[in-house]
Amino acid sequence: MLLSFLMALTASWIAWAPSAREIQQPAQNIPTTIRTEVALVNVIFTATDRKGKSLSGFKAEDFLVFEDRKPQRIEYFSDWTRESDIPLTVALLLDTSGSVKTRLNYEKRTAAEFFENALRRNKDLALIIQFDSDVNLVQDFTDDPKVLTAALDTIRAGNTTALYDAIFLAVQDKLKEETGRKVIVAITDGSDTSSKVSESEAIEIAQRNDVLIYGIGVRGEAQVNFGILKRFAEETGGSFFSPNSNLEEIRAAFRAIGENLRRQYSLAYRSTNEKRDGGFRSIELRCRIPGVRIQTRKGYYAANAKQDP
């Protein structure tokens, strides 16, 4: 049933050509493609103090990693708090349902500022998806903030909210084949009212494809459900922000996301569990230094031998 739905939904999805990102080799000693290989597990994370301030200067020996509570050996480590050659791909998901229409101009204005500050020309890419009762690609991948800003200006408010569908399609049709860091920024009141896929299906596809989800909760004219956005962020390693929906607070949330993306680390380990059963495996990352908090995804899905060619 889900497959039939996706085939029908994809048929109504605006057509595009695959992005022409040129694969670049990173300066760090971490593989370019940030995704799970047969036994290699990549973990992107940020380290903060108790007040949420990003910290830098860490080394591999400062961390312990566990999979399903079993210790793992870190084989690769990269500090991206310095300038990184790893490309960044951002999918902005903008809620244009009627419940948040009074905040739409704020969302568009602050999103334009985010693109201007976060994207590096000839290296990073971004796209814009709007979702209400339908999911529409407003602007395909580009590294030009001016093109993205012009696309934002065309967006108008719609009806109900299909948040889960928007996340599912953004990953399945746009982010899945991209390399480097893959990020969704979703601006919404969190109240999904019309999706065909479930919350768990949307989370799973993001986890399977190493996509970090950042949520900005906006308060509109309907009841909010920020718990959903928080779960998306926690399960994938992103962050959730809950401003009071005024211009300056939404702007501050975007700034915090930009800062978070500039303060990331990455490590990789080869799992001691060699089974290729497609099952979910939990990840726990600890810092040996007291007072340091780690923000990363809750786990990953192992390769499935039955589905591999």
C-alpha cells in the first residue's frame, strides 16, 4: 500500500534532473560519503557545554562509542569545527498550511538570511520544499542564495499539513543519493494532519540515509505539536528550536542551526556486529571530559544481506 501511494505521490511531484554535485575529496581522514557501509558506521556529532555552547579542540581519544551497549573502536576522526571540505546539502521544508500563514513572511525572510550565511558557493547545495496538503519542490538544488531567495518570494499559504510526507519525499527523492552532510531544516507547527506515511516511517528513512533533521517550531492559529519535531531531531542527531514565532526569535533559531553546522565532528567505527540483518542498532557516544554534552543520532540500520545485490 505504501509503495502504491509513493508511486502516485511521486507522479505528482515536480520533475527534476539529478543534482550535478561534483564529488570532492575531503582534507580530513574520513570517507567522503557519510553513510553506513558494510561494517563502517559514520557518526556526525556536536559537543557542547551544559549551557549549549559549542566546544572545539577535541581528539578521538576524548570519546567512547558504544553500539547496543558494546564498546567499539574508533578508526576515523575529523574535526569540522575548522573549515571543512565536506559538502553540505540542505533541504528547507517550509510549512505553508493555513495554520501558520501569519508567520510565513517571517519564515521566508529568515530562511533567506540563513542561506546567505550558511552556503558556500561551489561547495554546498540547498533546495526548498513547501508543504501543506501537497508537497511541492519550489527550488531544486543550487548554491546561489539569490536564486533561493527569489524562490521563497513565490511561496503562498495553503491548507492542511503533510509534514511526514514532506520529510519522506525529501529524503527518498532528493537527499538519498547525495554525499557529504545531509540536513533537513523543517519550519512548522508540527501538527501533521494529512500525511500518508507515518511519523515512524519518516524517521526511519532519515536514519537509514544519515540525514540530520533540525526543527523550528512556529506558533500559528492552530494547536502545536512540537513533540514531533523534537523527536525527529533527537532520533537523527539534529536540534529542535521553539521560538515564540516573532521575527527575531526565528532568526536566532536559524543562526543557531548555522552555528551548529559549523561546529560538527565526525567519527567512524567498524561494528563488531557482523550480521547483515537490516536491524536497528543503538549508538551511544560519550566524552571522557566531564561536563561535555554530545548531540548525535540515536542509532542506525545495518545493511541487509537479503536486499544487497
